[in-house]
Amino acid sequence: MTIGWQSRATGIKILIAVTTSALIGGTVGFRLIEGQSWFDSFYMTLVTLTTIGYEETIELSRYGRYFNAILIITGFSVIFVAIGMLVDALIRLEILDRFQQVALRRMLNKFSDHYIVCGLGRVGRGAARQLALDKQRVVAVDKAGPTQLHGRDIGVPVLVEDATLQETLENAGTRRAKGLVAALSSDADNVYITLSARVLNPELRIVARASSLDAKKRLLQAGANDVVMPYAFSGYRLAKGLSRPHVADFLDVSGLLEESSLLEESGAELELGEFQVAGGSRWLGQTLAEAGFAKNLDMIVLALSRQDTEMRFNPPQDTRMRAGDVLVIMGRKTTLDRLQRPKGT
């Protein structure tokens, strides 16, 4: 792969060198043979090499015509070689993309418990990048493909197909996936993806993007577990940036922005996470105070979600943890994984 690109780059350099040499040689040749000005000699060479077909701009002698014939052959050769290199590059790129897509489909047949991101716009790209940063197995679906500028920097495999087709969702492994993000720009497309994915996998967790409250209602009815309205949050963030700048700073640090890369640029080390108390966990039966999240792990428990009850924000420190409880926590990225370690490690 690398060798192929290097050979093509070498060929392009040689082509440029030959063209430049022909321009210089033709200009000098017409200057010496016909005694014309440098500009007229250069213009005659340029017209000849590009095979434009203008009539001769200077009166050519017999030897000048011989020299011009050589330039015509050189010009045709350079053009044909350039066209051949372009066609070869396009064919190779098309074949390479096809092979990559075939290999990706075969790989996806072995995927399970992965996440699917449909749409590689700004929202979908941010979701895919964040999932990859969280060390999750991710596959993106976008009919524009990874060769487009917006799909080159996400760092995940891209299935180049139409996400609104049920066959595409099958190819992406929706039946075996853990979650799906519907982040296309069209609300109708997101609704259709949500409906199709819910039929394929009733247990799948689906998070969808919506641009209006009506679309949010339709997506929830279609089977989405959660719906995000990025434009509404952006407006909220802009307003807080004016009226409550410290609140806006907290939103940035806590990782609630669309673009997680802003956190990396700002050097923030905090992020939001969640931790589920499983049966047999070392935290089971302990109070929040006894667990010592703030003291021992430098974390803050923002909320506690318990089955059949509403989420409790800022739960009291004497709250005793039960199996199935989910804690929404904020802390340093390097220490969040310590909650998952077995006891004694």
C-alpha cells in the first residue's frame, strides 16, 4: 500500500520534471533557432505542448518546424501519461475501497456488544470519537464514506452504505450490537433508522438526534431510549456564557459539550461517568459516606438512579447502595476505572 503510493508520487515528480524541462528547452530552442523574444518563444512552446491548436505565433523556418514537431510529440506523450496516471489512481482507489468494504463486512460478522454510529456529520463524528476514546468497539455508517474530509479523523471503521436501509443495519451487526446512535441531519431518516433498529434488536439502546420537540416525540414513539437536541443545548450554552459564565465553564469541564476535543484542548481532566452497583460488588450495602468516593477516589456523586424510582440528584451521604443502583459521578479521567476493579486490587 505504502509502496504503491510512493511509486505514484515518484511518477508525478518525473512527469512534472519532464514538463518543466520541455517548457524550458522549447523556449530556449525557439529563441536560438528563430531568434524570437523570450516571451514569444515561451508562448509558442506553451501552445505546442498543450496541443491547444492555435496557429503559429511566430514565423517558423524549416528547422523551427522540425523542432516544433518534437515538441508536439512530447506534449502528446506528457498528456497521455498524465491521463493514464490519473485513471490508474482512480481505479486503484476504487478497487481498494471495495476490498476494504468487503473486509469490513466480514469483520462485522464477528462483532458483538459494539456501538453503531449512523451519520458522520459534526454530531455523529463527535459521538464516534468519544466512544473510541472510551475504549469502546465502534463502527460508523455513512454513505459518503471515509474518503470524505469529515470522515478521516474519527479513528473508527466506516461502512460506506445508506444507514436508512435495513440491509445496511444488518451489515453493521445491529442484532448483536449494544447501542446505536442515529445522528443523520434528517429527523425523518433518524425515525426510520430507530424503527428498523428496534425491530432488529428489541434490547438495543438507541440514542437519536432531533432538531425539534415534535421530532423528539416521534423518535421516542419509534423506540429511542434517549433523544438529544444539540441545537437546543447549544443555545442554552451560549445564553449561559453571557449571563452565567461560571456555569458555562462548569458545563465545559463536565464534558457536556458536543465536541469532546474542546476538553482536550483546554487540558481539563474531569469527565462524567456512571457506575452500576452489581450483585457481589464490594460497594454493595455501603453508604456513600462509607464508600468514600470523595475522600479516597476524589470523585463526586452527582446523582443516583434506582429502579422504579426517580433519579435522585445530590443523594445524601447516608444513602445505602443496592444492587442495580447506577451512580452518576464526576471525577478525574485517570481514576474513574478504579471503581470497576475487583476488591483487593
